[in-house]
Amino acid sequence: MSRKKNRQSIPEELAAKVLFVSDRVCCVCRIKKKPVQIHHIDEDPSNNSFENLAVLCFDCHLETQISGGFHRKLNAEQVTLYRSDWIVRVARLRVNYSAEAEAHRQDSFFDFEIVTQLAEIFREKRAFDLLAMHYDSIGNMELRDKYIELAINNGLDDDGVIYFRHLQGQAHLLPTEIIERRIEKLQENDDLFNLGRLYYNLGQYEKALETLCLNVIDSLESGNNFHAAYAIKEMVEEGVVEALFTIALKEARESNDLWQQYRTLQELGWYTEIADFLKSNQKEIEASDNSALHVALADVLQDKVRYKKAIEKDALMLIESESSEE
């Protein structure tokens, strides 16, 4: 018989933080005004780490307990995905709301009063991490950074330190021991999804993509199409693809590969940079036998005669290429 795990009360400040980042709304069904409770994702009531706590309504919480019959069991992996996605959405909604409120601040003292009141509540409770998130959501980066430092100095956990340094765009300030501890923990738990996220936050984009692709493959092989689709969607939304193209552009520049530079700039959609690149490398392009680059250069220079000749040359080379394949 398995030993029952001891339940430990969730600290008040931690509970407030968990409820705040989820806007007191169930992260699964996301229906507002439903009664909610804080759920331990790994079903260990003694594990009160921030990453293990999710806000669920009673109906969705019931689905984490049911494994048979006509009901579908809501497993830990699914709850983690829903939770992560909802926290990001809530943060973005707050940013958008704050931007709109700022535009109407002169006509709406009420909005300003709410912002101030929330800050006072967090300050009184010395909830520096919540204060940092609060000021980030309203676009006050100076106060955000102030309270990030206070939160870190006050003993913030590894997850929190990594999150805030990424938020600041200062992952380089992360102590090596924090990174190593977090990587080791994720590897021990075989948590490829969050490991990939961590590598992305650290700016290690190649490792991030490799890890997330392994996660997608594992999910597909186990029949978890939702998880696979979610991981792919996040890779696209977080800009991992663009980051890899940027690395490829740097490599193409270092090897002076004009064609690869041009193609990478195309994939990135950096059209102003494409024009500058073609003009600054005009002599090298003219001396090359790459007909596609000749066409692109003529187009940028708006030289109709040159463009016509380049198009004809490109067409002839295409015909020759197809003939040689036959």
C-alpha cells in the first residue's frame, strides 16, 4: 500500500501569487466567475512549489481525479500546458488593458486608483515578485526592475530568477549554479518541454529547438497530439524559428555566402535589409553567376534593361538545368 503524502498548507503569499497570475480563473475552461481552487499538478499535496500549482474550477479539478467511465482524465501534462498558456495570455491581456487604460488615464481616475491600490497591497505584503509583475504589466520598467532586484535579494527561487531575468532580457546575469540546478532538475524529470523553454530563455536557440523537437517526437509517438501541436505552436510564437534564421544569417555572413545571406533575409522578411544588402554587394553580385541574385539586384536598382536581361538569363539557366537532369 502506498504511503499517503502529508498535506502542507500553501503559504498565503504563494497562494496569492498563483491566483494573481491566473487572474483567479480556471486555466483549463477559462470561464470567469466560477469558484476556483489551487490544484497540485503532481498530486503531491506537500509540493508547494509555484510551478506545481494551478488554478482550477471544481469541475475541471474533478477531471484530474476521474480515470474511467465516460469522463476523460485530465492528466498532469495537460494541466501544465493549460496553466503555462493561460498565464501568458493573462499577462498579455493585462499589458493590452494597461495600454488602453493609459490612453484614457486623464478621463478615468478609477483605472489609476486600481493600479495604485494593487501596488500598495503587494508592497504592504512585501510581495516583491508580484510588484515586479504588476509594474511590468503597466509598462513601468524602472519600477519593475527595482522590485525584481528586491525579489531576488529576498530569496526568490530558481524558476523566479530565470523568469525575471528573461523578462528583462538579461539572461546573461543568471548565476551558473542556478542554470545548472534547473537543467539538472528538468533532465531528471525528463521534462523536455520546459527544458526547451529554458534553453530558449537563455538564448541557446539551437539547443532549444533540438530539445523541443525531441519533445514533439516523443509526444507523437505516445499519441499525445495535443502536446505535440502545442509545442510546435509555442516554438513559432516564441520566435525560435526566427532566432535560428538569425544564426544562419550570421554564419552566411562569416562565410561570405551571398546567396545564403539573401535567402535568409528573405525568410526573415527583412526587406529593407535585403535592399541594403544587394546594393552594398553590387560588385560581387555582378561578378557572380547566380542569376537569381542578378534579378533581385536589378529589381532593387529599378533598372528595367538590366532586369529584362537578368530574367532571360535566369530562364535559360533553368531550362539548361532541367535538360541536364533528363
